[in-house]
Amino acid sequence: MSKFKKIIIIVLMLLIILSCIYLIVFKKSKKEVLKYAFLMEEEIPIVYDNMTLEQLSEKLNRSLNSDVAGKGYLIASHSLELGVDPYVATAILLHETGCKWECSYLVKSCNNVGGQKGYGCGSYSYFPSLDEGIIAFIDNLGYNYVNYGLTTPEQINTKYASDKSWASKVNNYIDIIRAQ
């Protein structure tokens, strides 16, 4: 081994030792000391249902087809940001749009995934992009339902849909999402 390589190794070992001393002096845990000393990667946080955000996104993507295929990350991240259950949001989206198979006209023409009333697309809201439609749909769930304690399909049903069997239909989608 060359003299230069030996010096580099000694310097690196000294840096590791100094780092460990620093962390111990400032009362860091053994795990933190090891992580810092050996440059271990940070643990990826669990965000929902014992999954990381990436795992949750992949799980949602397995139920999303047609125009909404691949939108699991957007749904998961925005739902979690607003305190909306990502399974509930995805299940409602699937029920309202048919995107478990082929998305509805409202999705394809208006980028409206929640059947949101408004203007620009007949009596429904028009959104410039599908991502904006998904965000608006989750915003609606967060601000108008979850913030008022309506978090389950049964609770949401009373305000969201006149169909008394709507909640059981949404729960069927939740079961499908969980199973994938």
C-alpha cells in the first residue's frame, strides 16, 4: 500500500474517532453514533399502514388504471399532508370515476376526479390538468369533510352522496386496495 493511501486511511479513522467522541459527549444514542460514524443511511419513515410513502404509492398504483394510472404518489402525499386517509381518497376516486377500469368522460374531458360541481364542464368543475383535479378533489375531502370529523366512508356518505349504499361501495374499493 502506498504512503499516500496509508495517510488517507489514518485521516479517515481519526475523523471517525473524533465524530464518535463528539456524538458521545453530546449524549447521542449508540445507534446515532454508529450511523454517523459509518455514514449509514437515514431510516425511511413509515407514513401509513406500516409502509413508507414509496410503498404506499406503489400499493395505490396497483388499483389505479386508465387516465389515473401512476398517480399513487400524488394521491398518497397530498392525502397525508391534509390528514385524509389515502385509501379512502383512492376508493372514492375509483368509485366516482370508474378508473378501476376505464375513466369516465368527466375525468377524460374535465380532469375532474371527484364529481365536483362547478363550472367549465357543464355543471361540473373543469381543471386545467389531471394533477390539479386530483389535488382539488383531495383538498375538498380534507377541508370539507376530514376537518369536520368526517373521516370514514360512512361519515362522509351523509354529506357527500345521497345514495345510502355509497359507503359500502367505497368500502369495497378500500378492501380491494388493501388486498393489493
